Amino acid sequence: MVVSYAFGDSSDAARRLAVVHRVFVPLAERVLDDVVHRPPGVVADLGCGPGCTTRFLAERWPDAEVIGVDASATFLAAATSQAPRARFVRGDVTDGGALPAGCADVVYARCLLAHIADVAGAIATWCSWLASDGRLVLEEPERIDTDDPVFRAYIAATGRAVAARGATMLAGPLVARATATLHGVVLNRVEPHAVATSDAATMFALNLATIGNDPAAGLDAATTSMLASELALRQEDRRSGAITWHVRQVAVAR
């Protein structure tokens, strides 16, 4: 099953993923601190995109072999420049043959299961790539709280676009369900993360060019234009409090 990424691999998509990484990397740092207790030899970054997370992992563990996996040749070309020390594999992250069994001490994926229909199957595949005493570390949005009507309209449209591909944008509850009976779960929590209005608006605006043209998002031209204008205004507002992500973090040990 090839992963269908609803948000594309354009230059705007790459810029958006850079903002996503900057905004959410504090959560990644904390969860990796909490569950990885010795320097890994091999680290796999699944759905690595343009390489922001890959570079982060390579800088965090400079002696590790870091492998980025993504289906997009466009993203992998950018990732090679972004993280030159890493090695990259073009492949489907749901294909068990994309990496050798038992190859990685850490397998990391952020906001990737939100684009995969068979969450439990993907997690089982990723666990098979773990070396003895390795860690699979997952981060997925559980919910997004906001009273801003523009943010709410954008989030609803994005959810429809993702759902049309058979996946669930707020995949945190699916991850909790899929890992509830797994042996080796060493962490399962939901972390609230307040995001500045400007950062949320920037991420949403960069993505609107893609989902605004996607019939599954259910946006007409007038609504898309209105959202674009309102998001542009919010990019100047650097206050927090208008929107909070709640992120499910799960770690599974082999």
C-alpha cells in the first residue's frame, strides 16, 4: 500500500514541514530524552520529507547512522542537501522490505500515521525494523483545540482531504488503540503544546495552496480566498493561546 500524502511535495509543502519541525521539535526532544537511554547505532526517520527531522536526528546522535525513508524523490533531493551526513532510501514506509528487519535502534515517525489507513499494520512493520532493545517512537496529533473560526474551518477542510485518502488526520487515538495490547510499550501519553498564532497561520497558509485545489477538502473558491486572506492577517500575531495541539507520544521497545 503506497502512502498517499494529502499535502504534496511542492516547495510550499517543504517550507511548511520546516515550520512544523521548528514548532514541534521541543516535543521530540523531550520524548527522545525520556525513552532513548543509550546512543543508538542506527536511527531511521520515517516519512522524512525534505530532511528537517533527519538533520535533527543526525545532530542529536552524531555517531549514529541515520537513514531517512520517503516515497517522494523531490523531498529526498531536498533532504540530501538538508542532512548530507544521512543516508536516504526512496520507498513506501508501509512496505516491510523498505528497510532490513532488525536494523534500527531507533525508529522515529512524526505525523506520518495520519496519512496511513492501516495504522496497526504500519506499526507492526516498523516494530519489525527494531534491533534488540530498540525503540519505536511515534508522535501524532490527538486533537487540536481552538476557538478561532478560521483555524477551525481550515482544520475541518484538511481533515476531509486526508479522510478521502482513507486516513485520519487526528491519528493519536488510533495509535493508542493500536498499541494498547502490544508488548513493550514503555511510554504512552498526550502532551499539550500551545502554538503561536503566527506559526499556526503560516503552516495553514502554506498548505492551503494544495488543499484549496483538492475537491475532497470541500472548499469553494470564495472560501479558499477568504481563508487565505484571514490566515495572512494572523501570520503577524505572535501571541499564543488561540490554538493548542495535543500530541500523542508512544514508544515501543523490542
